[in-house]
Amino acid sequence: MLPAQAPTKTTSRSVAAKAFFIAMVDGYDTLMIAFIAPLLAHNWGLSHPQIGAVFAAGYGGAVIGGLAMGPLGDHFGRRPMLVASLLIASAATLLCALVNTFEMLLVMRFIAGLGLGGAIPAIIAITAEFAQTGKRSGTVTMMYVGYPLGAVIGGTITSAMLHYGVSAIFAGAGLVCFAAALIAMTMPAYRVGAHSHLGSGMVKLFTAQFAEGRFLPAITLWLGLFSTLVLTYFLVSWTPSILLAEGATASTAALAPVVINLGAIAGALVTSRAINRFGPYLLNAAFALSGSLMVLVVGMLVSGTAATMVGFFLVGFLLLGAQLNFPAMTADLFPAEVRSAGGGWTAGVGRLGSIVGPLVGGYLMASDMGPRTLLSFAAIPGVIAALAVFAAARLRGKARTAEADYARD
């Protein structure tokens, strides 16, 4: 599917700004649940593994949402599926404010994740297709800066609202999701393009994303994003608990995920211009590898000191800065006719890492492994991510992809 009108500079910026806000909502939800986890544990008497399950329920829904809504967006249109996804997320989050059992909370968090996960491939595809020539990769990365910014805002607002209780926080988040759905309704319309025959069958649409040599680069991107999200979601979900175990104050521990996401914003701002010239692949691999090394350093320093916070900022700058370039890589790899499906499956499979990270973290936190050792082992997925992205860069040149939007050898 193609834009119904030529993407002028004004249109491109308008679309990117609206998608930016929707990405903020996803980030807001992520850090909101991390902040209220200790409150849930205290009020409901939940164990570390049960809190891990609350994290995983939302992330698991996001996996299914990305896998399902991506192809449906290519079939029925990105805007209708985007609006539907956000309305689902809004309703489920509002219902979270009313539940009073652990089991129902898991169900509602799963449904909310389903909606938010379904929104991501749509905003990536829409932003990429309305980006100006020569600026697609950078525009997509800048759009996705909304995710860590939303996480920072979500953490700040949630921290200020903790005394109002869990229900008030969920209600506020549900209203934010509804506002995002209203904004999505104003996104530009699409018309069916020359490749619309791909929508004749969902199976054909699924297989088309791997055609013309894209199978191996797609698989390596899946592995890279999966490994990155194992590490980043572990850090965002469990860093406050790790710092508390090391004797930090509650306010200092709560600050760590915010610092990580501030680093992510800085990392994305630095890379967004560079990838328009050099492409996102090798830059992303270098950032992921450097971020893994920084996790090792933080593992040796972990405490509530200023030096530790600087370390967490650099982890966010490098590791989450790399994560924020994955949407640009999917926009680069997949042609327009399968971009939503390709982005949805990459995000969906990758987000399995967002389930594994918090779940494994919950069991490791309950074991005898100390926080320093835990963080040292946590660096391994980042190294795997760097190797996978480097492989994707080599394999991408042999595939039929979107038209290159940057200089290549």
C-alpha cells in the first residue's frame, strides 16, 4: 500500500509526530508497570516470580499483537488496525483498574499488550512510507525516540501518583491510550498500490516477507532484536530491585530505569542523523557490543552511587540506542508491500525477549546469585545481538529490499 498523496515535508513531519506520541504511549506503559510492581507485591502479597508473570503477560500480549496485527495491517490498512489496537489497549488498561485478583490482572495485562504490540508495526510502516527521500531510516529512529521518552514520562508520573494507588495509575494510563487512538484516527489515508494482490491471502502475505532473499536477513534481525530485548527488559524491570538489594534508597532505585531511558533518548538522537548516511546495521552492531561491555562495568560498580547512575545512562545510550534502530532496519529490509507484516513479525518474535528477560530475572532474583554476578551474565545477550546485526548487514546486500535510503558500499 502506498500513501494517498506525495509525502511533502509537512505531511512527513505530521505523520512522524503522531507516530511519536503513539510510541510514547507504549514506553509509558512499560515503565508504569515496572514502577507499580513493588506496590502490587506489597498490596497483593505477590512473589518475585508472580511479579515477573505480570511483566510477561503484557509483553506476551505484545508478541501476539505484533505477529497478528502486522499482516492484518498490510491486508486491511494500517490506520484501521492501528486505531483498533489502541482502543483494545485502552479498554484493557482501564479494566485493570477494576480487577481485584491476580489472575484477572494477568488477563487484562495480556490484552493491553495485545493492543500496544499491534500498534508498533503500523506506526513503523506509516512513518517509513511518509518519510522524505533520503531520510527514511533517520525519521523512523527519531519517531521511535518517543518510546524511551514515554518511559521517562511514565516513570515520573507514576512515581508522583503512587500515593493515589494502583487503580488510579491504571485509569490514567487507559485514558492516555484512548487519546492515542483519537490521534491515530487523524493519520493520512492509504490507497491500494501495485502490490495489493499480496493481500489476497494471509499465508501468501506471510511468506512474501521472506521472498527474494530476505529469509536469512530477517531471521538474523529477529535474533538480534530478541537478544537485545532480553537484556533491556531485564534491566528496566529489575534494576530497581537489584539496587534495593544493594542498599540503595527506594527513590534512588526508582531513578535507575528513568536514567537508562534518558540515555536511550540521547543515543537515538546521536544515531538518527548518522544512519541516514551510513545505514543502521553496522552502527547498531557497534552500539550493542559497546552496551554489553558497559553492562559488565555496571555489574562491578552496582550501588546507589552517582558513578552507577552514569553507568546506567551509558548502558541506555548504547544498548537502548541500538534497540531504537531496529525499526529503521525493518523499514530498510522490507519493501512497502510487506513492510507492516515484516515489521510486525520482527517486533513480535523479538518481543519474546521482553518476556524471557523479566521471567528469568524473577527466578534469578529469587536464587542465591548476587546482583553483581547477575548483571555480569546479563551482558551475554547483548553480544549475541551485536553478532546477529552484523550478520544481517552482510546478508542484506543479497536480498531484494526497500530501496536503499543511505550510502552503501
